Amino acid sequence: MNIGVALLDFLFPKFCLGCGKEKTYFCPECFAKIKIFSAPICPYCERISPTGKICKDCQKNLTGFIAAGPYQDELLRKIIDVFKYQFVKELATPLALFIWKFLEQNQEVEFVKNPLGFLLVPIPLHQRRKRERGFNQSEEIGKVLSPLLKIPMQNDILVRKKYTKPQAKLKIGREENIKDAFKINQNIKIGSLQNKKIILLDDVATTLSTLEEAGKVLKESGIKEIWGLTVAKG
């Protein structure tokens, strides 16, 4: 074992966030207990959608949306909150695997059935928030998920130009909070993305305000197909 890792484990011992078992933040037994959605649903009208596409009457900027489980699940919420607000970076792996578990059970989802042409794009953090946290949680999940999906990840397409309050902490005003928060990176040749289908990756969606706002920027730039993908839906 690496001496540095052993020393960290001694100074800061790991305990499962579910059952308290030592040497792990999240044991397989607790992983199996987290509630998982049985199928994709339209996030607006809640009709089942096996392919993951949002109903045409409900579509705004997103073509489709996938969430693996409910944010109301106590353990899932705890893992996400510890990951984001206590900066436990290694929790990205079980959260990515939770998404993968859902997708394995729903093979009709369009980008699972045929990943060709899709691109995984993590929702960016403002540079100030990234310095505070030390990492972008969506990007860390994407690093694990991208090879599983066989979909490449590109993290430099969108820039967060506005420092916003955490969306999950707001009960009202989410759309106003996130309005005009994103722009296309000026160093990106947007023409090279015209034939790509973008999957916006985030940890949690409640009203989908963040995903729709980022999707709006991409749509205005000529991207025709934009999806949202999250660990949890509130």
C-alpha cells in the first residue's frame, strides 16, 4: 500500500455513509439499497419515455432527460451532499456507477442504444466555486462514466460566466438565479460541433433550470440535439 494513502487512512479513517462500516465511504450493500428509477420519464409531465426523450409538447431546449434516482432518497442525497459540500472527491465513482446501473437496466435510452455522435459535457462551475470546492463534481462523475458509455467527454465547451447560489439550496428563484450564467467558450470552433449530440451532465436536477439554461446557449449556437443526464432528480 502507498505510504501516503495509508497515513491519510489513519488520520482520516473512512466510514460508510450508510451503515458506518470501516475503510469505505460507500459499501456495496448500501449501494444496492439506494432507490433507483425503474424507467426514464418526461421530467415535466412524468409520462414514461423508454428512449429518454422529453415529450414534444413539454420540450423546451432539451431533447431528452435521464435521472437515475430520486434526490428524496435519504442515502443518495447524503452521498451527493458529502461529495459536493464536504469535498469527498472519490464519491464520484459510486455516483457514476449508479447512473450506469440505471442505464444498464434501460437499454432503449437513445445514447445507450447508439452512442455514436454523442458528446458528454459536464455543467461547468464558476472559477470561484471551483477554487472553493477544488474540483467540478460533474466533471469527476464524467471521468468515470465516459468510458463506460463509450462517449467522449469534453469539458471546455461551456463557460460559467456568472457566480450563482447553489440551485439545490434554493426553494424559489432558480430560473432567475441561473439566467445568463453560461456562454460558449470563445476558443471553441462551434462549427466542429454542429453534427454532435450533446449530453449535459450534472449531479442533481430539480426544476431543470440549470440544464435548460445551458441547453439554450447550445441551441442558440446551432446544436440541434441536447440531453440532460443527472444522478438524481428532485
